[in-house]
Amino acid sequence: MTVVQNYHEIRLAQIAFVSNRDGNDEIYLMNADGSHPTRLTYHSACDDLPVWSPDGSMLAFVSERGGSQELYLLDISRSDLLQLTHLGGSVAQVVWSPTGDRIAFDAWLDNHSHIYVMSLRDTVPTLLTPIDKDDYSPIWSPDGKRLAFVSQRDGNAEIYVMYGDGYFQRNLTRHPANDIEPAWSPGW
């Protein structure tokens, strides 16, 4: 008989999803076998794009509760809900750092898409990319030190990389075709 030492090993795998089964888009949770679907959010506004924290204790998601599409954080065990952004724009593409202490996201503001990062310690969004260019689709490196992303600052979509604090932004693809959807290999 094997003794399980880690709480996460004994907990059933769960799937967060969006459904309009109760009249509008809400976040739900179910076991991986489809059993016990449970509604997590209750609001007349659209709740969308749930993303698990690396330790599985929280969900970041986007909601239109305040009239603009902002980032929210839901602590699953305590049902605590916290609005993380007040940008007045349209937040999308939310990604957790591998250590779970930071969130990167893109937001559409002032007719451009920008990349932000936020520490969960102070929950202040920091703009990482130029305000007059379109930068989007951030993805953390497995070591949590860098972000790959898409930028149109060169006239077409290119893959860029930068440190998690926004420094040393550089174009990796330099090709006239559109290059999108970066994904890091595991363990790099």
C-alpha cells in the first residue's frame, strides 16, 4: 500500500469551465470525470477565461462586472473574490508564473494591446510594453524569468522575448510572415 504524502496527490483533478447554463456566462468547477458540476461565480456580468494557479488553490478570470473587462482572483477554498485590475479596458490572455506569485496578461487600452505583469503581493499592474504598439499573448518561461509574446511593433506579428520585469525586449523571428502563439518547451 502506498502512503500519499502530498495533498495535491489525493485531491481529485478538477476542471474549471465557463457555461451559460444559468442564463449568462459564469465560472463552474467539476471533477475530471464530469461529476459534481458546481457554479463558482454569481453575477449578471459575463465571467470568462478561468486560469488555474500552479498550486490549484486559485482561479484568475476575466469579468465585465464593472463595465469593463477586468481581472479577478478567486480563492477556491475560501470563496474569496478580489478584483485585481481597474484599467478600464479589456483584459485577456491571463497567465500565471510557474511559481504562482505573479500574473502576466494583455489588455486592450487606448486602441492598443499592452502586456502587464502583477505581483500577488502588491496587486499593482506594471506596464511592460510600449503604449503605442500592439503586444499580446504573453507566456512565462518554465523558470519564470522571461516572457515570450507577440508584437506588431515591426509592422507584422513577430515573436519577442523579455525578462519578467520588461527589460531586454527583443525580436526572435524577424520574418515578413505573421508569427503568433509562442509556447515554451517544458523544463527550459
